Amino acid sequence: MIRDTAQAFLADVSSSSAIRNAMASEQGFETQIWQRICTEMYWQAIHIPEEYGGMGLGYVELVIMLEEMGRYLLCSPFFSTVCLGTNALIVAGTAAQKQQYLSQICQGSLTATLAYTGNNGRWDADAVQATVTTDGDHYLLNGRYRYVPDGHSAGLIIFAVRDEGSTGVDGISLFALDANTPGVKRSWLPTMDETRKQAEITLDQVCVTKADLMGEQGKAWPQLNKIIQLATVAVAAEQAGGAQQTLDLTVEYTQERVQFGRPVAGFQAVKHQAADMMLRAEVAKSAVYYAACVAEEALNGGPLANELAEAASVAKSYCSQGYFSNASDAIQLHGGVGFTWEYDVHLYFKRAKSSELFLGNSAYHRELIAQILLD
Amino acid sequence: MKISFSPEDEKFRAEVAQWLTQNLVGEFEQLKFRGGPGDEHMFPQARKKWEQKLAQDGWTCIGWPKEYGGRGCSIEQQVIFNEEYARAGAPGHVGHIGEGLAGPTLIAFGSEAQKQKYLPGIVAGTELWCQGYSEPGAGSDLANVKTKAYFDEAKGKWIISGQKVWTSLAHESDYIFVIARTNPDSIAHKGLGFFLMKMDQPGIEVRGIKQLTGTSEFNEVFFDQAECDADDIVGKPGEGWAIAMGLLGFERGVSTLGQQMQFHNELNQVIAIAKANGNDKDPIIRQRIAEAHVRLKIMRYNSMRMLSDEGDGGLKKEALIYKLYWSTWHRDLGELAMDVMGPEAEILASAPYNLTRLQAMYLFVRSDTIYGGTNEIQRNIIAERGLGMPKEPKIQMN
């Protein structure tokens, strides 16, 4: 039901030409389409509790939406706002922050994102390099972030910082700041995958108050880790959708393309690659649907809540590989046209790589699993 | 998707686990973790006795309807039973072909007389069955069977001649179900009959096939004017293919979680070895162990999805990829096991060719990607049924 509605809407608003319009802009999405999503579909409020004006649905429903967005390559601040910003507010926000920001997100008047990775390009606790110092009743934030999804356009940014001299999981704090706070300098980073925009953000003596702090100073790693894991499940869901779409495009194209007097889909070399692609798409979905159930329990309670770290890494490690393999096979099976700018296959190929690299690639997540199993 | 079982089903799980703990003792202790795939030739008589022990308390054929001696268990309960069975290390079911294939076929397609005659022995664990499908010229092209059947009016019996191959448990079995050509002029899947035959008769000879493991779970079965009674054909002559394929429809994935429990045990052995010999610090081995774990986890999620899924027009795509997925996973595990062991992997348990459990696994998994539809046949099926791509062209050889 949710899936059917999503497909119908996305087929309408996320056509190839709409995607390309969004890609060509620095903002990375068409404001009018985002407003339709927020006001007609109300998707940005999908898992926000009803007390803040949200729909109060769960991660399972959210993951269905993300899978379809991945399939249709929707260019929007949905992922950054819902899967980074909203999750951060739900997991770590104070009552006042939730009341203020979640309500604005529900109204469609605020987009949000999370900035935690510095120049080192890591995805674990060491990623956090920006610092916080205390200055009387105020805090001073300094440092630089890269690879921040929609960081140049978001209205609210959750910043991860650490106490000076701290390392690893110690000394980490989260602040929720208006993106226009003085000292916050944001610039768009042009990217190979143009369907999701990234930004660099510099904090220069940014002076904030306790009202901006989320939770307790220096103790935020468990919350940040959970936010990252929830976002990891979300990326995997988009990847599963992309793995399915690259398969569908390939089957459709090979059925139409005639060589040697017959559709190339009839050649066993083509069929077998397509079969492997279907295997990857289905296995990716199985991983994601399970991870979604775990994420739901991690957010709202349940016996599987403590499986989140494992389920997220299982899903991300498989879906990253599965999507990339399917996208690269899709180019190969499209032949020459797969190499053109005109056909959409390369958009998926590029998105597959950028989503693989974001929040840790397969090898990174396998190492996390190895630590659970072996250390 | 369903990610856990109901409280009633969990109660059933506890009941199964308790029964196994209480009964897998004494003379049956030696059977623990034995007799599974790759080890089916071991302890056949003791495993038959175990089968009868299960039967006494109603733990055989639990998915069959009660009227035929089963328990009428739900799919979920069957899955749970198999999972607990594997967890306890209970031995490979020596009666699994009767319980999983012969019995369900008779329940679906057999006459009342056939059901009365054959089902009780399967439920009781006293009569074992084997399957006579593959032939030297009918492997992936299963419909190409050459074994012939004709009805001898004078004797009032069906007379069968030909050869079957890759028949597991043939030398232990009391009966074999056979597809054979009733119309000598027919080709492919037309003109076949489905026969129920007694193994102990002059016209049937069983020879073991020595496999690359050095052991013989599989056999050749030769039929030279072998006989069965007029009423031991299931359905009518010519319906054999439909009946044989009808079995495939019974595969609901009830054994998947049990199989995965066995995989889990094997992976744990590999992990234990890596920790003991220090290879758990090797970054590449770490990646490969994690990859095996990731894919085994998802195998379980995929099975849970199969259980939850109503199917889209009867087609469950996650079920269609399952054989290709698990067989490839298991093959990779064999290679990982060898690499984790290092040079020690080469050393046999003893001469002349007694393999360790992991060596046997490593070698036997080469058959996983071949039997029950090779990986190549699986990919054809996935592409054609799952993706609607063109069927392989039929080439007439003249």
C-alpha cells in the first residue's frame, strides 16, 4: 500500500528529466517537488512521533519509502532530513529541541543534516575532529567537516564535536544549530555522483549555548553511534532499491535490443548475469527488511534492539557490494548505450559508488563484524 | 516481514528441544552431528533405529496430515523442528526421502490403497525410500530418461529396465520411486510413468559410486526386467513427469533453518580454528570470515522472508534464488576452511583416505552446486521464471 503510493508519486516527480534538472543545480533538488513531498505526501514526517505532528509510523515503513526513492533516484533532502537530522533529534534531542525542530520538519519548513566526519574521511568515532571548548556559559566550536549530505542547503545541522585532547569514543558531544549561526561557513563540494549533494562546513569560533547541546557534554558517542547505525540501515535500503532498478532497466533493455536476429536477453551469457543480479537484489532486500525490523526495535524498544550494530553492518556490507555489482553489470549489459550520458544507467552506477563509500564501505563493515566475531 | 516466531511456536520449540535432549543419549550419542550431507553413508542401521525412536513419540512426518499419521504441524513448526533438530546435532534423517518426497507425493497423487500400503512404514521409520530420477543421460536434462517400463499382461506386472544414478541410500532402502518411459516412442517429459518398486528383487542391482571424497553415499541402480505390481504406478501412464515435478511444489523451505544451523556449526568450527592458530589476526581472513557470517545471517533473513511472503502470483523471488545462494555460500566456506587451516588442512585424519570433518565438507560441497539443479540450471530458472527472459531454444538432434 505504502509502496504502491510511493511508486506512483515517484514515477511522476522523479522522471529522468527531473533527476537531471536537480543534478544540474547546486541545491540538488527542486524546491517545488520537495514541498509537494512535505505537504501532499507528508513523507518527511513518516516516523516522527505523533506528539510532534508526525505520522508515527515505524522504520519498516520508512525503509520501504527509501527503497523506492533509491529505485527512482529521487533527488531530495529526504535522506539528510529524515535519516540523519530527524533520527539525531529522536535519539539525542532534548525535549525542547524535539518540540521545536521536529514540528518544523513536520511542517515542511525545515531541512536538516548531520555533520561528523572531518578531513580524515573516517566513519567511526575517530571521524570526529572538530572541537568544543567551554567559555563561561558558552561553548566555542571549531573545526572542519567534509562529505556532509546536503550540508550547504540544510536549515538545521547536528554537529558532532569532541573535547580538546580527547580521542576515540571519549569526549564527544552533539550540538543542534541553525545553519546560519555566525561562524558557520558552508560550501558545496561538486561530486561525481550528482544525485546527492555534499558540502564542506567550517566552524570558526562558533559561539553557542547550553540550549543547543544535545544531551550531556562529552558523553554523546552512544547516541551518535546509534544515529550512524540507523542512517546506515537507511542507505542500505536505498541501495537495495537501486540494485532492483538496475536489474529492471537491464532486463527491459536486453529484451528490446536485437542482435544476431534475436533479443540479446535470450543469450545465456546475458541471462546468467541477470540471474546473478536478481539474486543480489533479493538478498539485499532480505538483509534490509530484517535490519529495518531491528532498527524499529532499537528506536521504540524490543528484544532485538541490541542487534542494531550487527544488522546495520550486515545490510550495508552486502547492499554496497550488491548495488555496485548490479550497476556495473547493468552498464555492461546495456552495451554501448550504457556508456552514454543520455541513458540513466550511469546515474545508478555513480550513486552506487557514492553510497558505498558513504558511512563505510563493505570492507569497513566486515571489519566491524569481524570485531564482534573474533575479538 | 516476520522476524520471530509466535509464543505458541516458541513453546513448541522448547518441547522439541527437551525431547531431543532427553532422547539423544546412550546408544544414540555416537550419532550426534553424523549422517548429514556428505556423511550419509555413516551408521545407516543405527540411524534407522533412531528414526524409529523418533516415530514412537510422533516426531516423524510432523508436517503430514494427522489422517496419514503425521502431526499436522504448521510450516513454522516444521521449520522450528528442523532448526532444533540440527541444533541438538541429531543425525541426518535416514528416512528423509520417504518423509519429504515419496510420502507427500502419495498423499497428493496416490490411490487410497497406495497410501494404506506405503505411508505407515514411512511414519514408523521401518521402511526407507530412495529416489530414481537421474540417469547417465538424464542429469540437468532430467526429462531425457531412457529407463523403460512396459506392462506384461500375462504376469499382470510392470516390467522396468534401465539405469538410475546418484541414488543416495539405495543400498539401505526398501523401496525406490522411479520415473520410466511407458511410451517407448515418446520424448522428453511426455510418456513417463511414476512407479513404486521394491528394492529387494532379482532384477535390481545397486553399485556404490566412489566419489572424489573417497566415500560412497551415491549409487548406481540397475534395473533388468525388474517388476512392480499393476497397482504400483502412481497416476496413469504418461502422468509421471507431472507427478515428479509436483514434488517441487511441496518445497516450502521447511528445512532451510535446519540446514543453516548445520552451516552455522561449520562456520563456528572454522572460527575456532582461526582463533586457535592466530589466523584471526590476518586481515584478509578476518574479511572472509566476516563475509561468510554476513551471508549466512542474510540466508536466515531470506528464509524468514520466505515464511512471511504470500508470494506475488505464487512466485516468491527470494525462494527462487535460495539454492544458488546457499550452494555458492557453502562452496566458499569450504575454501575458507582450508585457507584458515593453512598447511594443516592437507593432513588426513588417517590413512588410507580418512578425511577430517572439514576436509570432508570442503570436498563434498563441490556437489552442492551440481545436484538438485546445477548453478547454471538455477540461473536459467531464475532468468526465465523470475525475470521473464526468453527460454533456452530447443534444438532437435537428428
